Amino acid sequence: MSPVALKDNIYWVGAVDWNIRNFHGYSVQKGSTYNAYLVMDDRIALFDTVKKGFQSDLLHNIRRLVDPEKIDYIIVNHVEMDHSGALPEIVEIVKPKKIFCSANGKKALVDHFHREDWPYEVVDNGQEIDLGRRTVTFIETKMLHWPDSMFSYIKEDRLLISSDAFGQHWATSERFEDEVDEPELFRHGAKYFANILLPFSPLIQKLLKSVQELGLEIDMIAPDHGLIWRSSPEKIIAAYDRWSRQECSRKALIIYDTMWKSTEKMAKAIADGLLQEGVSIKLLNLEETHRSDIITEVLDAKGLVFGSATLNNSMLPTMADVLNYLSGLRPVGKIGAAFGSYGWSGEAVKDINKALEVMKVSLIDPGVRVKYVPAHEELRKCVELGRKIGRAIAAD
Ligand code: FEO
């Protein structure tokens, strides 16, 4: 990919990773990008780098614009290695006068690369640096996504370089959001939010308020992954407001795994009950659906119904995996219940209930257990469970 101009003398110089499919356990079926930005002013600044292995893409892009040795500053908005993996090689070549980062950023850089000798310059929230005709203001965004994270704002260009926030894992030849299909863009944006930023929702609410109070004029948002928001930055800001308030719709998920289709029969009967109460449903079989797609659906679902057969005195491993993953991402405000078939011991429902209590899911029923294969009467109980959950969702 070639450099792409965002503004006068401001360029995307990052890398497109067409082939990545697993981003630390998050399935990225359409790849990703590692965005880095070059601002060419009286002093030249590189904002973030790229993942290790993509440094030649970054250098090739920079060299089309300027000799890398002419870069004065490197700004590290975020230390996670998808943005800093190339840093040691880039520092060697660029020999920057300063590496700007947060206080936590400096600690994390030293812990990653063990280079006390780099020319770090720690910046505080609200601190400004002068590039010549432009000023960069640093905004601390601790935990979005790591303790070191910060935004860089260039007021003369009304440009927010937003690190992980407002990004998407989506490899495209296009660089701007108005060049791609909007519904697909927001699907990737929601998946990214659900898998990366959901646990930090209260911090995002605070950040959105403080950005409003600071009166920052933003006409472009340049994240470190995916498409750059140049035509409608307000749309992704509104989506982050909505997602971080964890607003739910009248939707329930039936998330299940099954051994001999008994639990699946129960799942379908529960779905019938939910539908009778006017709730939109999705059946998600864990053998077919990746955990990162489950959490994306969870984002706006009010009802979560989990079903597992009992295997070796416990829930099925796929169910343990997804509950562990969801628990870490801390969705809030959900209504739930459990169900499952069993042969002799039947612990799965009890164990799922325990996990849901830890997740603070409001359990509205002890759940339905069926020995071996559900008979008609037992399926009626499942329909009733669905209706009960449906009524609770409607009353919420
Ligand atoms: Fe894209 Fe938290 O790194």
C-alpha cells in the first residue's frame, strides 16, 4: 500500500495485514491494519509504528515521503505490540530526538524492549508540543486499551489520532470510511468494541464527556486499526456512546452446545417461547460460532440463555470457554437462564448458573434439566422458560 494523505502534509503510512485471522483469541476473518501516521511540519513526527514483521511496509511508505532519518519525533500512543513491535528497528533507523509517551507508556516500553537509553519524553494529560505550524495535544486515555494509552489531537487540522479507540479489524484497500460499505463497517466496529473495549465502558462514557467539555473540534478521527473517519466521525462517536451505555434491544441469544441433539431440541423450544413473547432471537451453536462473534451479539442482547449437555460432571468445554471469555469482557444489565440435558449426574445447569451469578446476570429461573432426550412435556417446560424470559425482557 502507498502512503495516503489525510490532510495537507499528514499521511497514513501504516501496513495492511490481509492474512491475520486470530488476534489474540479474537477471530478477525477479514484481516486488520496497523495504522501509523506521519505529520510533516517544521518538525516531522511519526505517530505509532506497526506490528513486528511489517516494519518494511512502514519504512517503504515513509521513504516515499521523506528520508526516515529526517523524522524528529516518534509518538507512542499505545505500547501494545501491534503498534510497537516494529519500534526497535524504527528507532535504530530514525534515531529520533524524542519519543513522546505517557508515564505508563515509558514504563511499558522499558518492560517490553529493555532500552533505558531511548530518548523518552513523558507527557501529561493536556500537555502540548509544537511541531511548527501545528500543535499536538496529548489526552490521557488510560485503559483504552492499556494503562499507557493516550490520544494525540492536532487542533489546527481538527484531527484526533485515537489509538485503539474507534478502530476496526478489517483489511481493506480503502483508507476512509466513506469508501466502504457502511453496515459492514459498523459490524466490524461493533465487534472490535465488544471484544476489546467493552470492559472499559464506564471509562469511555467519562472520556466522551470530557472530550465534549474540552470542546475539541473533530472533523477527522484516525484510529490505529481500520478505516479513518473523515466524513462522519460523529457516527462512530454516537455508536461508542450507545455501546458503552450497553443499551440492549428486545433480543435474546440462545447460546448452546449439544452432544446428541437433546440440548439443541431444548434450545429450539426455548426459542419458540421467546418468539411467542415478541422477542427477537438468535440460536448460536458453539461448535459453529466463535467466541468473539458471540460477544458481538451479546453487545445489544437483553436476554442470554445458555445450554449445555453434561460431560464428565461438568458443562461442555466450549461452554466453559465462552463463559470465561464473556465474564472477562463484563457485559452488564442482562437477564438469563440455563438449560441442558444430562445422563446421570447433570451438573451443567448448576455450573452455568454459578458462572452467570459471577457475571451478575439476573437469573430469572433455576433452569431446565432433562434426562437424556426431552419428551413433549419437557419441551413444553422449555417453551415456558422461553416465555418467562421473554416476559422479563419485555417488562424491562
Ligand atoms: Fe491495537 Fe491495544 O492494541
